[in-house]
Amino acid sequence: MLKAELPAALAHLQRGNIAPVDLAQAAIGPGMAIYTRYSKVLDAEGKALTVREALALINQTLAKTPKATLVYPTRRAKRANRAAW
């Protein structure tokens, strides 16, 4: 579930001009939203997944997301964003 949904959530965050350096921190929200959607989340062995384990899994998924799917803003986009402020 996380591996299927998190890349799309990351792309959505980037369209909102989240800086690449802030992406890992910002990914926690959508990742935890997936985790908390269910009353209980089980690991491969059938044990309940703790919040700490969920956060580690979110970070692993983020690290495994192909860089080609992550959109980094161009200089022109950065200037346009600064001009909007």
C-alpha cells in the first residue's frame, strides 16, 4: 500500500513547491496518513507494526523511490515562486 501510494503523494508535494531538502520530512505526513487509515497494520510476520517501524518503512520507501519520478524545480520555477511572494 505504502509503496503504491507514497510516490504519488511525493509528486503532489513537489507540485506544491516543497524543496527537495524538505521532501523527506514532508513525506512523513502522507506516509502516516496511509498507516493510520487502518485500525491495525501488520508486518510480513503478522505482528502489529509500531509507529517507529512505520516511520522507518516510510523512509525506506522514500529512499527507494526512483529519482526519475521526483521532479526537481528548475531555476525558472524557483524564480517564479520567489516572485509570487
